[in-house]
Amino acid sequence: MGPPGAGKNYVTDRYIRHFVALYVEPYSDDSLMTIFCNVLDWAFLQHEKVTFSAGVRGLKDKITSATIATYTELKNIFRPTPAKSHYTYNLRDVSKVFQGISKTTPRAVRNEEEMIKLWAHECTRVFADRLISEEDRVQFL
């Protein structure tokens, strides 16, 4: 609903009065760190008999900050265009990374290196799978 002209119709004040404009402030990086660190805390503690190693649990802050940094960078680099209109990233994508990590078990991830590989796989699965050109995939990596 833009200004009239070029095929756009005038929108009356009588019609506009039925709508409300809302603005929601985006989360700060500190808030995102708190939210997703708590998600990883829960994921690491949900297994009662076998626990993750201390080294894997120690990666919690680094995984969270790296995921948030990746999300922020992707949002700025891969902007939607008419040819790539599906290049939209939001916090749901970030939560999918943590959702994938939380499905693992201490048996499957025995050390820090395996957790980093899992994190890289989840980021690739969530963020890079929607990239359509080889140039964009290379830039993502």
C-alpha cells in the first residue's frame, strides 16, 4: 500500500483506521546469548544416565556466540533479491540449529571435535541449504 500512482490505488483514511502499526525491538546479542545458552544447558543435562564430557559442555558459550555471529553475518550478506527472494533469515533458523544439536546424545558426541563437527553440520543444514548458486555456497563456507 504505497502512495497512489503507477497502478496503485489511493487508500482512504477510513480504511487505514482499522490497522495498527506495531514495532517490536529486535533482541540484543546478550539476550540471544542468554536464551540459547539456556537451551544448550537443557540439552546437555537432559540425559540422566550418561552425561556429556566437561569439554563438550564447555563449548556452550562458544557455540552460542558463533551461531549468533553466523546468523547476523548471513542476514547482512545474503539479502533477498527478486531472483533470491527466499534468502530471508530469522531467529527460527537459529533455533533450528540448537534444535538439531539438542537431539544428539553423549554417546554420539564424545569430544569437543565431534561437537564442533555437529555444530558445523547443523549450520550448513539450516543456513546453507537454501543457497541456490555455487558462488553463494562458497561464500558461506
